[in-house]
Amino acid sequence: MARKIGSRYTAHQILGRGSAGTVWLGEGPEGPVAIKLLREDLASDQELVSRFVQERTALLGLEHPHVVSVRDLVVDGNDLALVMDLVRGTDLRTRLDRERRLAPEAAVAVVADVADGLAAAHAAGVVHRDVKPENVLLDMQGPLGPGGSHPALLTDFGVAKLIDTPRRTRATKIIGTPDYLAPEIVEGLPPRAAVDIYALATVLYELLAGFTPFGGGHPGAVLRRHVTERVVPLPGIPDELWQLLVQCLAKAPASRLRASELGARLRELLPMLAGMGPLDVDEPDAEQEEDAPEEPPASPAPAGEPVRRRGAVPLVPGAKPADSNRDTHTSMRVPAPDELAGGARGTARAPRASGAPRPGSARNRAAARRRRLAVGAGALALVAAIGVGTWLATGGDEGGAGPQDTRNSAPASP
């Protein structure tokens, strides 16, 4: 059912839902638009509305071929909405859920587009703060790029900043999506442009591997990994691409590339990635205790139901993880230094080549048990062989005669 948004726009149908609000297909004076209607609890927050209006100039002035432009901001009664360009296509999360992982050439082309958009935003003094596949749209009507990739556009600029009001988060809270949060945000430092580079490098890792480098399990554990763990190589990844990823996933913000540098470096790598198929890797298990009891294999999801990935934890009241497993802004306590230091475990979530048993998994433990049984059986066989050899050496004496008895044995006939 159509509804009016302000005096100039009409929302016709819902295109999607997220933690911050609902996206509608709408109509305005200049034609079709996308309208992001923020949640009612956000619209009723007067402090947020004031901040929304203050950010108007920055958001409306951001224009780039790889950024979804904001055309208007509407504050009308209980309606708080961003009116944006309508992109005819889908988001990157939907494609990733369908294909699991992308070929390196296509993944790099998509991320290079987003890096170009971030470069324009950073030059204008705008930090996105919530770069993730849900916020990357693929223009299905645009020309195909390297690896058959569609043009990628970054959307939802300013939304995380708008929601991150001092009253909502205080100094001990953080805003973002756990899998993509830079270490400095976890440690409570103010977000700068480098946090977008870290998040975008995490997206590139996910496009290549099918999972994020530090995700999985409780959100608190994910945040700790960002600070304490090293990212480890993906089997089969070209070294040049891996070194670029490592640099942009550096714990120190100053060690990361700028967005313009990242975009240029990625495009330089495209020729060497042409024709390369998706990487053949499996996702690592979440950390397990060595003596943890084995769990029965999970039953497959019923037909027609989406497969829920690990880490799909709704952290905002009213958020619907079924719509998108990582489409949620985190608002949670900053871990204390001792909590972060206490969780250091090196590279516990190392990816592995497809078909290899996962460290700590039931299959891995079963394989270890089989190896122990094989060694035990071998030892028993060796003991038995020694016993037989000793029996033969003593002439097979059933009485188990000692060495003094061998002197009385008759010599063999010639």
C-alpha cells in the first residue's frame, strides 16, 4: 500500500529491511527513487533528528559514480527518511549468499569500485563507518567489468554516524558490525578514514574465502580477534594480492593504504587474475576445547528456509537477522584491555584447503583417534613380533626355559 513520505515522495513497496530501517521503492518529482525510512524509535529521538539535519549538507554533497547519491532528507512527523538514487540490481550480500565466493578477478573489480567511492568520500571529509556487503549495491543495468562483475556502488553513507549519538553510545559503546570493525574502534578510539579501509579489506577477504577472517561465534569473541589475532593466508591466493590484503588489515591504522591507493593497486592486479577460478578453501571451525565432547552433525535446514551462518546474532532490538545475517549495527561495551589481552591465541582460525579436516573439529579429533589407535595397534604388533621372535630363539620351549637350559640342548644333526 502506497504511503506519502513528506510532501514530495510516495513509497510504493518494500525493497528490503535492515537494522536501521526499511528501504522502499518510491516516486518523486524527478522519477523513481529509493527511500530509506529509518526506524520509528530513531525518528522519535530529537537529538538524532537534530544531528540528521546537521549532516544534510555533507550527505547531499557526496556524488561519485560508485556512491549511491542521497537526493533529499525528509523529516516529517514520525518519518525520518533518506531519499536516494534507485539502483536496479541487488546487494553484494545477496550475490555472496548465492555464490558463496567470487572468482578473484570479479572480487577485486568490485572492491576497486568501492575503494574509488570511499576515496571521494574521504576527500570530502566523510567516513562511512559501516562498510560491508549489505551496503554495496550491484548495478545490473551497468556495463560488465573484469570477471563479469557489475558496477558496484557504496550506500548508506552517514547512517552509522547518525545513529552513533553520544546519548545512545556514550564513551564506552561502539557502533558497527562485528565482523568488519577495525581494531582501533574496538579499543575505543575515534573512527578515521582507515576504519573504512580495514572493513573493505575484510569484505575482499570474504568475497575470496566465503567467510570473514575474524568472524564466528559470540560478538565479543569476534571483537577480541580483531585486536589480538593475525590474519593467515588463504590457500591458493596470489602472493601480490595477499600482501595487499595484509597491509590493509594491519592493526595499526597508519600502516594501511589510503582508499585511492587501494583502488589503484587493485586495478593493477586485475590482468594477472584473469581466468582464475574461485579459491578452494573451507571455513575454519570456531575455537573448541581439545576435550570438548563431540556434537552430532547439524541437520540440514528444511527446504525453503535460508541457511543461517555462524555469527548471525541480532544485537539491536527490532533487528531481523533472517533478512540479513550481518545487517546489524552493534552497540556494545568496549572490551577492557585485560579482556583483549587475555584472548590472544595467535592464528586459531586458520583457513584450510578444501577436504582437509578442520583443527579441533569432530572430524579432526576422530582422525587423531584413528592415528592413536593405529599407533597402538602397531605397537601391539611389534610386541607380538618380539615375543614370537623370542619364542623361536628359545626353540619354542613351552616351559619358557631360561638361558641355562639352552646349554643342555642337543646340537642339530649335520
